Amino acid sequence: MKFSGEEVFFNRDDLIVSKTDSKGVLTYADHTFLEVAGYEENECIGQQHNIIRNPNMPRAVFKLLWSTIQQEKEIFAYVVNSTKNGGHY
């Protein structure tokens, strides 16, 4: 993927919600996720969640995220993700 450097913004009161199975496959993406990331639902559901992973995010953050999820705990975290067109949010 080519990165555009464009930062995408969304309303500060909006939450981006996505859900995966235990293998990291997207099972749900809310409207805000789809709008900000630039995907249609049929393009991302069933895909690995890392389709939006930004290479500037340290891998240790994702290790913590997945470790927490595998313990069946919720986690709320701020991360930088990539959009379909190479921007970030």
C-alpha cells in the first residue's frame, strides 16, 4: 500500500468500533469505522483486522491488544490506523 500522509479526522464524540474473532478476522465494523477507513462493509468483513494496521504503530501495542483480547478482557486503546487510500487516522 502506498501511504498518502493524509490524516483523516472524525467527530471527537464518535467511537470507531470493530469486532474480530479469536484469529483477528473482522466480524463487525460500525458505520464510523467504514466511513473513516474508507471501506465498504463487504470489503472488510471476513478480512484480517490488520488491513488497517499502520506501519508506524509499534508492534508491542498490538501484542498487548491481542493478549488482552485472548484473555477475554475488553481493551480501549488509541492507535493509528491506515485508510484504504493510504491516509491515516
